[in-house]
Amino acid sequence: MKSTTPLSLIPTTPVAMFDIWKVGIMAFELWSTSLSTITMRNHLWQTQPFFSPKMMQENQRMVTEKLEASMEAGLVMQKALLNSMSGKQAPWWVTSQRTMKPYHQRSSANSRRLAK
């Protein structure tokens, strides 16, 4: 009978602890930039007519970016699942960081763009 060691849920190295810290920072930045983006978009919707070309373009861009980010995150999750099925498991903090990355990048970019 083959004995396998389970993937540790608790990090055992300082590098892994640093990666968990980075996941926490990324999650906080994603949360804060998302809130600021929502606030700025609400302000735009209240101050400009929804049928103006600028607002139509902004709304279309918002939906397109969300779809792209969710597809990228889905691909990361599929890759992690396929890797785990073949025995190449990644720790949860690595998978979490990879999954949040598309949302984090777009949320930060949106917040910067709308702040102008």
C-alpha cells in the first residue's frame, strides 16, 4: 500500500508564511479598491445620463473586464484541480494568490482609471 503525505494546511517555512501574508495583503487591496471603484461608478451613474456614449462605453468595459477576470480565475482553478488530480498539489495560499490575481489587477486598474 502506497503511503502519501497529505498537503499541509499549515505553512512550515518562513517563505510560506510570507506568501500567506501576501495573500492577506492582496485580499485587503482587492477589497479596498473594489469599494472605491463601486463608489466612483455610483457617482458617475448619478451625475451623468446612463445613455450617454461615455457611460455606455464605461458600463460595457466594466462587464467585459469582469467576464475576463472570472474566466482567468476559472482557468487557474481548473489548472489547480487538474494538477491535484495528477498528484501535483499546490498549497492553498499559492492557489489563492493565483486566483485573486486577475481580479486584483483589474480592480486596481479600474480604481486608478476612474480616479482621474
